[in-house]
Amino acid sequence: KVYLPNIVFKLVRAPNLQPNQVAFRVPPSCNKFDIHSYLTNIYGVNVQEVRTMNYATVHKKARNGKMEVQSSAYKKAIVTLDETFHWP
């Protein structure tokens, strides 16, 4: 049997990245080792470096002042690859 992780990595277009860097939006529970091993083992990509940034939950009030909207917390990972990345 093959067990795949139940983690969603969302590929994000980020400005000012080098040609060999890719940005992902990952769950806050993922650490650098998880991101590195996921990309290496599942997709067969050679990863040089992983940098992460945590983004907190943001609370906003609607225009009518009654409803409150909450965005979920997430982590942004910038991954440096051996090869240049081309968007599909």
C-alpha cells in the first residue's frame, strides 16, 4: 500500500522571486522538514532551501458593522530548487 499525506500545498504566484524559487501556501502545522520531504518524495524535486513565514488570523468587520469575517491562519513557504521553475 502507498500512503500519501493529507496535506494541501497551494502554489502561489509571488513577485520578486528568483527563477529557481517557488512559493507555496501550506498549513501552519507543516515545518521545513515536512515541506522538504513532501516535495522530494512525492514530486521528485531536488530542494536546496526552504524558508517559511507565518501569517496570523485576520479579523475584519463587514460594511454593515454587524458581521465579522475571519481569514484562517496560514504559512507561506519559499522553496529554492536546483532547476529553474516554469509555470504550467
